[in-house]
Amino acid sequence: MKYIISILRIFVSIFFMISGFVKLNDPIGFSYKLQEYFSVDVLNMTFFEPYSLMISFFIVVFEVVIGFFLFIGYQRRFTIFSLMSMIIFFTFLTFYSAYFDKVKDCGCFGDALKLTPWQSFAKDLLLLAMIILIFYGKKYVKPFFNFRLNLSLAIISVISATGFGFYVLSHLPLVDFRPYKVGININENMIIPEDAPGPVQEFKYKFDVNGEEKIFVTNGPFPDVEGKFLDYEVKIISHGYQPPIQDFSIESETDDLTNDFLDEDKLLIIVSYNLETADSDGLKSLNKLSAEASSKGYNVIGLSASDTSDKTKFSLEYNFDFYLCDEKELKTMIRSNPGLFILNNGTIKQKVHWNDIDKLVF
């Protein structure tokens, strides 16, 4: 039993540290996932939505720290109880998402690894079983070091995790797992290959046949049945191939200008999914930046999901045009409002948080 608990302790602690660090690398992304859980269509706890980033930050820091506490054997009872509470909470969320088909990706590993709801639930069940065993064998969870060294390491872990979280909030994720990383070509990442597998769907058609309801299942075609058609249901078996980038566009009020702008060899894009909530300090630097970029031959444009009146207002204020793009896609592009991209024929050459505008090289 002693050796089993030791192995489980190491595995669970490393798992929590890795899972927590991936989310700590991008706490804003995890906050978007929490907003999805808090929405009306899922848990209907919308009163938490304004605090989603604060909650996200606390959860991911705590997940990393509590994993490290288990690893070094610090505060055994508190640590194991905290792990048990967290995994019970996560198991409930993943089961709810899977059973009611509410959230398609739990966000357990951020954008680094996508799991289906049922995969997430199975993973949490396995972790729950492991933590229950650790709980019953907690007497075998011994500190690796003396109390003073363990305490020092615990304090360092809290400070380090918190400091790293604040760093990525003020800049950008240290490791970019999203499809808009520096070096990728947006055009190429929107292409669907000719031989790519298509979606697979299951259609259930309900008929009244001689007074009896019967279900006929096909992969699409309407069945040849002698009876009265009543209803049908569609179930997606497989989505088929989906390109890394699906909803990127640059649109005016009347035209889709995506290809035109992605063909330019000098393009500076300023991204703000919501102009009204954009950071005021970040916005203040845009006039000088756009003037400098224009003087060096760059076309400067803005992308936003804000309404037309806001885009017009800010276009006049900052002397470059704002175009429309999907809000979710803009949030995926960059964890900064505003954020900045330099593109060359659709290839992302630079990508910075507004705090790092001085790092842009024209």
C-alpha cells in the first residue's frame, strides 16, 4: 500500500501541476471557458460572469500550488482535502457538460489538448479514484524535506505561480497553443484539403405507420416509407476535418475584404474585440503607432466585433479604419484588448500585447 500511494501521489501531483500550468499560461483563455459554464444555457450563473477572470486566476494558481504541495508532502490534510474538493467539483462540471451536451471542450488543458466532454469526465473519474486512495492512505504521504525547507518551498511556489500569472496577463501567454501563433499563414490554415474527410451525421426519421410510431435511421437520405412523416432528429457522429482557422474574416459593411488584406506585404492589424472595454492606456498609444507604421509603408487597420457606430467613432479618433470580425475569433487571436499583429502576405510576423508596443519592429 505504501508504494501504491507513493506512485499515485507523484502521478496526481505532476498531473495537477501540468494541467494547472497550461491554464496558468493563459488565464484569460480559461476565464472565457468559465464564462461559457456560467452562461444561461449551461449553469445559468450569470452573476459570476463579471468575476470570471478573477475566479480563473485563483483556480489555476491554486491548482498548480496544491499539486506542488502534494509532491513535497506539505500540509498533508489540507492538501488532500483541497484536491478532493477540486476533483469532485471538476467531475460534476464535466459530467454535466457531457450528459447534457452543453460545453464541447472542458478547457482542462487550455488550448494545448482538446478533450471531448466524455473523455474529460472519464479522466476526472480516474483522478477521483486515485485521490480517494491517497485520502485513505494519507499516512503514507510523508514530507520530502524538513518542515522549514518544505515551508520555504511552499511559499516560493505560491509567489512563483502568482507572479507568472500576472506576467502573462500583462503580456501574452509564454507558450502559444492557438492557431494564430507567430509564423503561421492565416490563408493556409483556413484551407480544407480536397481529400479531407467530411462530416458524418445520423438522421432519425419518425413516421406514423398504420397508427404505430416507427423510427428509421439513415445517414441523410429521406427514407422511402409508406406512412405519415412526423419528425426527425440529427446527431453528429463526426465533424470531419476542420481547419485550424475557421471564422477569420475582414469585412466592411458591404464587402468581404479578407483576401485583399491578406495579400498585402505590409499590414498592421490592431485587434479589439470590444472597443468600449478596451484598455484606455493601450488605446492612447495607437495614434503615434499608426502614424509611425504608415510612414514606413504599412497599411494600418483595426478589427473589432463592436457595432458600426463604435467602429466609426474610433476610426475617426485614431485615423485608421476598423473592420468587422467575429468576437470569439478575435478573442482567440490574441489575449489583449487591444492587441497588435504585423502580417506579410497573410503570415504572422509579430504579435504583441499593447504593453509591448515598443517591441514592434517595422
